Amino acid sequence: MSGESTWIRSAATLTPDGFWEGATVELHGARIAQVWTAGTAPPPAPGARVLELGSQVLLPGFVNAHTHAAMNLLRGFSDDKPLQRWLEEDVYPAEARLRPGDILWGTCAALLEMIRSGITTFVDMYFALDEVAEATRESGVRGVLGRGLVTVGGRGREALAEAAAFHAEADGSADGRITVWLAPHAPYTTTPDFLAEVGEVARRIGTGVHIHLSETAQEVAEAVRAWGVTPFGLMQEVGLDRQPLLAAHAVHLRPDDLERFANWKPGIAHNPISNLKMGCGMAPVARLLALGVPLGLGTDGAASANSLDFFLTMKASLWGARGLSGDPVRPNAEQILEAASLGGARALGMEGLIGSIRPGLAADLIGVSLEGVGLEPLHDRTSTLVYAATAEAVRTVMVDGRLLYRDGQFLTLDKDAILAHATEIARRLVARN
Ligand SMILES: [Zn+2]
């Protein structure tokens, strides 16, 4: 479809300058060519594709800045336990039963849910990346994929070498939709020496690092005890501030962390549902935004968050931040809607490709209906999108100009086959015998 032109008409288009009523977005192939204000678009060229979205509003696709997609298989099987016990008693034993092929189906199941929710880019940390990449390729979604690396069990170096080899093989594949990062799991499951090595490899191969950081108070206290610095401080000590860094969580920040962010702006993936449900706390969203730290939203995996509905993620982010601070004003709905797309793009350093609707960027677009029970009357689009809408409002999803979902129909993935396979696999994973 490289040269094909597409014209998208909708009730309003969210541009970097706010909503433009009645705008027309013109695509050339996979890219946005022009955004025409109402009444200024020339007639579509003969043979051009015209997409009439009627009363839907057109938004940049959402960027899910942190997830473990295949953990969709473990949704609802273990809840209401402290993080470490949840991992050790339930999650790790179930994951140990994963067989080749399972992660492909689990990731596809998550991608159905993400597409339905308007997510057009996902940042994944898991293993069997060839399967995650295959699911990404099939789905048509854009993926930033990282193999989770741990040193426990003594396979850290081998896994790092494999991750670097996977980067050489898959980075830029699927017409450029797949990006490969390195993903050491966390400081408490690796060592400072290993993290320094990950940084060296990342800089050598020219990629970024995705890691869990400062998720629980205990983790931060133990880091300070062991190394004399917070987890973010440790990143600077081992040189992980010298390539793009995406830190998932950043819930427990100490004053010296906030001082650090005056000069160093790591990307942050804020995962409010998982953090609130696990009782971990809540990232200081308004403070981070005020400091200019690029902040995106993440769902985390469905095993901890139970839902990949990005509209719920936006709500949890606002509710949690305000519940924590007592400030009913900051962050506001506009900031959170921006975090859902452009914030995630910035946290990845990919704002030149995704995250907004402007000429030159990838045509990663979603159409959202703000009509119907629970959504009307429509006074303010941002308010309805952030405070009232859920994933059901998403009607159109496109990545690189290719439609993936329209009016409840998945156009790239076989929903019924995926759900059936995923359920069968999930039953085997949790069978205790
Ligand atoms: Zn995570």
C-alpha cells in the first residue's frame, strides 16, 4: 500500500493543537500526509480509499508502555496476594509449565484485548520473543519487545547474548513495526555488574533498556541498604542513563530521585491498575509531569491488572494520583489523555514516529464513538473519553494505515480460535497435581 492514499473523515480529530472539528486526515501509504481543517480538503483523488467514520472522533493510537502480554493466560487465577508471594507461589510455577507455542497464543489473546482498547503500540517484557514477535507480526500492531533478563539461575549472560542476537535478527522487521530493546527484569533479580553489561550491549547495538524500577517500598529500602542508592540512583551508577531507558513503575521515589530528574529524564511507564491492585502505592504523576519526565501509561500484565482496557488505565491513573495527593486538579484529564499516546511515545523516544496526528508520522489511528448510553450528553470530548468511556467505545483501529479492527470485527486475528486455544493452555498452566 506504499503509495495508496486514504482520506479519513470523522467528527473531530485530536491534533497537537486540540480537537479540530470536521477535519480530514490524508494518508499516503503508512504515513499521515496532511491534516485538513474542515472544508479545506481537496476532493479525494480517483481510486483513493475513503474512510467515513461519521460521529467518531479520531485520536492517535494508544501506546501501552509496559505489559507482559502472554500473562493474559493467567488472568484471575491468583489475586489478592503480596507481590513476592504472588510471583513465587503462583506465577513462577505456572510459567514453568509453559510449552513452546503457548506464548504465541497468550500474546495473541492480549493483542485482541489491546486492539479492542485502541492500543496500537505495546511495550512487552517476556520470554520466547520469537513467539511474541510472530504474534506481533500477525496482529499488525506495533511492538517494542524485550526479553526479560534475570541472573538468578546463572543464565543471565547467555540470555543477554541471545537477546542481542534477537535484536540483530528482528529489530526493524514486520515493515519496521517491531523494535527490539533489552529488558533486564529489575535490580533485585539481577546484579549491578550485569546491569552495567546490559548497558554496554545496548549502546553497542544501538537500542534502549526497559526495566522494572522502584515498584515497592521494600525494593527501594533494600536497594538503599545493599548499594547505598535508590534503584534510579543505581541506574546512573551502572551507566544505564547513557542510552534510552524506560522504567516501569517509579512508584516509590525519594527526594534525591526527583532531584536526579532535573538533569536526567528517563522514560517512565506508569501502571496504575497493577500498582493500586497490588497495594504497591501510586507514582507521583503530577510531580513527574511537572518535572518534564516523559510519562506513558502501561497496563502491566493481565495477571496483575486483570484488564488491558486502556480507558480504565487512564481512569485509575487519575483517581489514584488524586487519591494520593488530595489534589482534585492535577493531573488533569487532558494530561492523562496525552500520556496515553504521546507520553508513551516520548518515554520510548519514538515521538518522531508515533503518538500524535501530524504529517510525517505513522498512520496509527483510532476512531472512538462518544455516542450512546453512558457517554451522552457530550459536553467535552476529553472529559467523556477519559472519565466516562471504556474500551467498548473504540470502533476503528489502524496501524501504519492498515485497518486492524472495525465495528467489533478483528481484521487480522482469528478471535474465536485464539480465545479457544488460550483457554485450553491456561487450564493446563494452572492445573495443580
Ligand atoms: Zn511488569
